[in-house]
Amino acid sequence: MAIPIELLDGSTIEVKDCEFDLLLYLLYKHNFDRVKIREEIESICEKSLSPAIMKILLRQSLLEFSSELSNKILSKSITEQIPHTKIIEDMIIDINKIKYTIAETASDMRKVLRLRKSIFVKEEGYPTDGLINGFERKSLHVIAKIRDSVVGVVSIAFDGPEGIPLDRFLDLTAYKDKKVVEVDKLAVIGDKRKRELSFQLMWLSYSIARYWGAERMFIFTLSKKSENLTIYKRFGFKDIGIFNVFGLEKATALKLDFEDLHTYEKKLNTDELLRLGKKLLNRFSLSQQ
């Protein structure tokens, strides 16, 4: 059960593991400023009226743990040449355990479109009408959540008589010798936009496509998004063409033949994601009946 914690700035966060979860948040929020972290911990303990919270938030153990955790993270950051904020983000995601579901209601779809808008329209300059492509009703929309907050979405468009969204930009006839799907509008919010979450969403898309019977998968991204291209190519995607998207910018289309698939994250539990993908596809199939 999550416990609400009021912070010095008046904001409230809900934490499940106060000694670890809360400290990660404080380290991230105050950028390893131990004075500010100490003040925050003292304030939390003074404001707490619940014996249960006081039992968890033992002042001395928190302060000692904060110092120890900070040293370990900074040490790893220096030795592995990784920004300490990225290490914390990884740990926070591991702690919170991302939950995946599919959009089944109008409310769910509004959440998908809201996140698409925040990424594609506000950050990348897509026109508002670029948020939808006419394939929404026939596509499976995966939603990634941490504590009920949507942190990522991706849509899987299944090929049919009307084709897939990418057909509107490129002639894919030569690539339709196999059953295909398109991974469409993979989006992750800024503070969670990291290789592991994007990679998990991609793996789920692959799992869903595979259990649907597809052998080839397409995706496209703005050509200037080098980070996206790097992730996709490491996953196994290969360039198939460049086109103008919405008359604005150059976009790169890529395809993945499943026999070319390979991972670059050994620690990722792909078996679990494959099972989850099959479960989400079954749920989607039932909702379409």
C-alpha cells in the first residue's frame, strides 16, 4: 500500500518502500545535495503523525542509508561513465515495476492521445492531425504505467485490406511477401525516456506481432532522431527508405525481419515480455469480437 509523504515544497508523493523508494526520489530531486536531503528527511519525520510511518522513517537509519546509497551511485557513475541521474532513473523503474495494459475504453484512448500530443506535437512539431491515422480502432494500443501514471505508449497496426499507416508514405508492396505489422507512435515521457523502457515497449510489440503470426515489422521515426535510430537498429531494424512526414521533415522507415532479431540488453527478461505480449494480444482479440 502506498503511503502519502508531504515534502518541504508542499508537494505530495506516494511511496511504497520509504527507505529506498523515497530516498531515490530525494536524491534525484535535490541532485545529491546532502544538506537539502537531510532537511527534507527531518521535515518528513517531524510532520509524520502515523506510528507506521515513523517506524519506517527512522531518522538515523534514513540519513545513514542516504549517505551510503549516494556514495554507491556516484561511485558507479564515475567508474562506468554513466550520469548518476540515469542510474537513479533505472533504479526507480526497477522498484516501481512498470505495468502494461491495453486501451479498452474511450478514457484509455484519451490517455494515449494525450501522451502522443505531449511528445509528437509539443516536442517534435507534428501537426495535431498527425496524432491519429485512421487505424486506431483496428490497432492494439499498449499503455505503460508506473503507479497509475502513464509513462509510455505504443500502437501495433495489423496489416489488412487497408494496409498499415506506413503504406500512406511508402510503397511497401515488395515487403508484403510476409505477414506484417507496424509499430506506430512509440512514445515515452521525458523523465522516463530511456533505453530500457523504449526497448521493453519494442519487445512487447514484437511479442504481440509474433503471436499474431507476423514475420516482419515496420517502424518509422524522424531522421534527426539519432537516438531512436540507434535503438531500432540495435534491435535489428534496417533502413528501407526516407520520406517527408506530414510535409514537415524527413523520416526514416525501417523494417525488421524476425529472423534478424537480436537483443543488446542481456539483463532484460524477454521471456516474461513475450508471455505478456501473448496475454495482451489475447485480451485485444476478445475485445474485438
